[in-house]
Amino acid sequence: MHDEGLASAEPILVVDDDPDILDLMGEVLRQEGYSPLLASHPRDALAFGESVPFSLAFLDIELPGMTGLELTARLKAADPHRDVVIMTGYGTLDNAVQAIKVGVADFIRKPFSIEDVFLCLRRHRERQAFRERIRRAEQRYADLVQHAPMMIFSLRKDFGLGFVNQACRSVLGYEPPEVVDREGWLLERVVEEDRVRLRDHVRAVFDGLCEPGFLECRLRHREGHVLHCLVKTFVPGSPLRGGRPRHLEGIAVDITDRVLLEKALVQKEKLKTLGAVAAEVAHEIRNPLVAIGGFARRLHMRYPESVEAAIILDECRRLEGILDRIRNYLSPVEITLGEHSLEEILGRCKELMGLELERRGMRCRLEVEPGLAPLPVDANGLLQVFINLVRNAIQAMHKGDELVVRAYASAQHVLIRFQNPCRKPMPTQPESLFLPFDEGGQTIGLPLCYRLIRTMGGVLTFSREDPHVVFTISLPKTRERSATTEEAAPSAAEAAPSG
């Protein structure tokens, strides 16, 4: 066994029991800048194969102990990317068939010329360059798919995933190996209200009844919170007979931030209308109400036994209370924005409300995503909002029920969900919860909670997920400019409810 050539040059193995051919091949390869590995016996070649990373081998077809084709199979089993050139003085159909099976790349017929060797080397370099292009293309594809900021998946007809990229972890909280090949997994993650719509659409695409396309639906994160996603499906390659695909390719993009921003815009427009209407109503009602109240008091003083006069007077007082609530709701509110820890504010809220929850036999579970950055909020105002939402949940729960408060981040917002069981009927129009017309209690009330959150640049929404109700606060991670008193509570433009 000979190891000739420079260590820095690319090694090429030559195996032949003819020393003249070994010398010739060694000289040619050295002149071409390669490092020849010369072996006269297959065992020496196998030793080279274990110790030297060569990519090309010239093998005589007739060798002591085993054939060149058998040696080819052994060498390629260790490294499938090795090219093997068979050197033979004669060839048969059986040898050619066997050579194809074991992956021989080229042939040289003995006796051969130097030009034949050069041709094999040139073909080897072309194959190497082609394989490198394929490797780079596959790497680019893998990097693009695995690092894309969206879920990319292959969907089977049973709603299991044949493939999903690493974004599954950031979007839904699952590692890809946890979900691949689990029957029905994707459908299980869809919120119940959207499940039938997605199922019918996907089945229709598989059956060739409709074209693939975009579908907006809500998916549930591993931690339980809901994400708004845009799902796009398409048919890969050529479909099977009858035009029915074997599987679908798809992407799912988290558009929760976009939905929240749209809700904020809707709220702002609604509040403009609400403010204009409320201010006009308060003004137009107060003048005749004062007159009616004055006459009602006179009537009641003159006829104290009159039930009708007492009723009129009571209703006037009630209407005056409603007008006062509207006036207070629209008046400016001072807030002071600063960088505050959401976890500390929630912890303080749980501490303050813990005794009342315990006294009623209820529980509160607080789940805060680790690493949440401080938020630009008014700490006292946000604490009061949290306390009011907890009290609101207490009024709706029974003994033994649990309130779950979960805080987590999306790309641009931090969301805080207050989820609790609720067995009492809720308004058919959820936005009415945030209007300042109900009889008040001793807390600041949902309308002012709504308004304070809007003042801090956030959104407060309500949804029902039977048998639970959910109030969700969305707060921006950053604020472009400081809040002023006017900005904090524009008398009609900053707190319209979503709907």
C-alpha cells in the first residue's frame, strides 16, 4: 500500500494488482494536482476508505480476494457520494448490469491512454459541481422553509401533518416531531366555531370540488390562547387520477396583530360616533330633564300622597344619574405612562383579590410567559382594570370555579386573557358591556376599564367560549409618543367598543 502526494491535495484512490498501472496512474494524478492513494489489494483500499476522505476511486475489475464491483459496493456503503471508475480489459453485459446496481460512475477500457484518465477526471469534477449545486439548492430550500416566519406544512386527508417546519414551535408552541403523523392534529387545533368551515373546505379541495385558497380561522396555542391565522392551501405537483391530490401543501400565518390593529381602528371610529351621539344626547336631555324634575318636585311637595308624582321624581333622578355617568365617562382622565412589569402588576392584583376569592371558594391561576419586557402603561390604572375584571369574573362564577389569567406576547403586542366559567346569560351584543349606561356599582366598571385600556393604546375585547367567557386585553409593546391628558381621554374618540 502506498500513500503518495501532498496532504493538502484532493486524494484519489487507485486499486490495481498491476504495479505498472499503479505507477502510471500515480504519476498522472500528481501532475494534475491530486494526491494518489495507491493500493494493490482490496484490504488496503478498505483501510484507505476508513481513514482518508477521498471522493474518487479507480478500481480494477479483477482483484485478489474480491472483484472490483464487490469493492465498489463496500466503498460506496461507507460513503454513497464516492465516484468509482472501473478499469477493465473486457466487459460483459452481466458486469455492466452489476456495475449499474452498485453505482459505478464510469469505465476505462484497458489498455487506456492518459486522455481517457483526463476525461474521467473531468466528468468527476462535473459530477462534483452538479452535486454541490444540488446540495446548495437543497440547503437554501431547507433554510427558507425551516426559518420562514410562518407555518409551512404538508396536510393529509385525515388532517394529519406529513411535514411541518420549525415555525410550528413559535406559532403554536409544538415541536415538529410532536405533531407529525398524528391523525386529525390540525383540526384539533382549530377553535370549535371555525372547525366545520375549515374541515369542509379542505375536504372539498381533496375531492376536487373547489379550488385551494385562503381561509381565515382561529387556532389554539399549546398554552390555550387563541391565535388568528390566515391559512393558504395548494395542490403540489400533478394530482392523481381523477384530479384528486394525495396531500395538500399549506402555510399558516399568524395575523393576530393585524386583527388587533383592525379592532383598534374600528374602536376609534365607533368612539367618534359614540362621543358625538353621547354628548348631543346628554345636552339635549339635560335641559328638559331639569324642567321635568323641577315640576315633579313641586307636584310632590303639593301632593305628597301622589304615587305618580313620586314615580316621575324617581325616574328623573335615575336619568340624572345616567347623564352623570356619561359625563364622567367622557371627561379627561389623567394617566402617567412608565415602563412597568406586567408580571408584578398581575401578582399584586392576585394578592389583593386572593382573600375574596378564597372566601367564596374560588381559585385564580396566573400564567405569565417568561421574559415579558416592561410595558409602557400606567401601573395604577392597569391594576384597577385587572381588579375590576377579577371582580367581574367573581360575580359570574360559582363556588369551586377557577379563573385563569394568562399573559403572553405576540409579535407587536402583549395579551392578557381573563377566562372564567359563566353560567348566566350574556348580552347578545357584547359591545354593550362597554357602554356607560348600566346601573353602576362601586367599581370603576367595564366601560371605564375599556376606556383606560384604550387610553394606554390597547384594546379590550369580550368573547364567549362556552362554558367560559373571556375578556382579552391587548397592549402594545412600545408606544411612539407620550400620552397627554387630551389623548388619554378624548371625550368621544378613544374608547369605542369592538363588535
